[in-house]
Amino acid sequence: MQKTNPLDWLLEMDKENPSVRFFALRDLLDMPESDVQVRAARSAIMRSGPVPIILEAQEPFGAWIMPGGGYSPKYRATVWSLLILAELGADPDEARIRKGCDYHLDHSLAKNGAFSVYRKPVPSGAFHCLNGNMIFALQRFGYGQEPRVQAARDWLARSIVGQQPITYYASGVTAPGFACRVNEKQPCGWGANKAIRAALDEVAKGAGARLIAPPLRHCTDNAAMIALAGAERLAAGLVEGEAGDLGTGARPRWPLDEAAANSAPSSRSRMPKSRS
């Protein structure tokens, strides 16, 4: 177990990962972005590590890889490049970043106001995960009050709660509550996490605060989370039936309270009675 304070390690100068020092100064030590050390750390982000490599790959017209909506190819095109730059703390005043943001806003929005996965954006290609990602990235780059970003936020909120006017598509978002075609028309945790992160980021900014969230690549292993929950139940002796059956019926939305869980017929499992 780590017994020493890891802060000194996080504050070390690291040319391969300069973002770590920037976020440690700003988010752990609560130093303002105007502080000379924070400004120097952000400058280091722009000089070494992955950020200059990503910017070097940008096309002269503003996109990455190819023109158009910028979703494909995955993890290299415009959508992913802008998202990674935002998560790494790249300088929003950098001219190339602003050019990329402007290009994406000009070429990736469908007529319903949402970002679309297709090279030629159409409403049926709008997904919660994509819109949550792009709204978050553009907000971090100072575009939160841009009318087109506000329109995308409006679409995201209406599509989640079912507020009209909204149209659902069999090939995209299929119903309220984060239902998605890619997730077999069930509520999608990927879309929910990204949409909620984007919304909380803007709420925090409006309140004069800062949202601190781990990068999404560290928050997506549902299998590990489910396995840990099962291990904890096993260790606590919370098994089902005399034979120790740990199985449970699939349920897309699991009630959080015991009364609701035990009254729902869609699952063959029941929450254990409290031992307190």
C-alpha cells in the first residue's frame, strides 16, 4: 500500500506526460490557471508529449484524417483528436485547436442540431455518446456559449427525457432514457456517462466551480465493475438459494431501493434482507 504522499511524484516534470503536472497543480492544489506555474505547465503540454503529435497530424483545412463529420476512422479522426486534446488539457487559445473546433462545427451537425457520426451528417446518426463527448470537448475549449453548441446540448437533453420536439430513429437513439440502437435499444451506460459529464461540466462552470472527472478510458470497464460487485457479495455471504446460486435475471434498469426491487417481476433475484 502507498504510504507516502504521491503529490511530489505527480508534480515531477515529465516530457512524455506533461499533462499530469498541469492537472495536479490546477485540480489537486487548486491553483488558478493564471498562476505562473500552471501557465508554465500548460505550455509544456503544448511542447512535448502527445499534444504536439496530434496537432502535427492535423490537415491544413482544420480536420484530421479526412474532410467531413470526423467520426471515422475511430480514435484518429477529428472527433477523437479534439476530445483527446481537451482531456489532455491542451491550450484552448492555440490557433490550430480553434481551427479544428470551427471546422467540426461547420461540418458535423445534422439539421436537428446534434452531432452525427456520418461523414455527411444526418439526424439518424446522432448518438448520446458522440454528442456528450463533443459538447464536453468544445466547452473545455471555450465554445460553451456558441449557439450551435447550445443547440446540441438542447437536443441531448430533449432526447434523453423525451421532451418535444424530438424524433427517434431505429438506426440511432431509439427512445428516451439513453436507449440506443447500438446497445440493442436498451439504456446505454456509455452514452449516459458522456452526456452527464458534458452537462455537469457546464453546470459547474456556471457555478464558478470546476468538474474533475477521470478520463473516460478509465471509466468504461463494466465487466470489471460487475465482477467486483459479485466478489463483494460472495465475500459477504450474500448468495441466492440453498445451493449458493449467484445468478440473477437480466434487468436493464435495476431499482436502487429494496421495496422496488422485490416488487418487480422482471428478475428472478431478490435483494437480500438487511442484516442490521
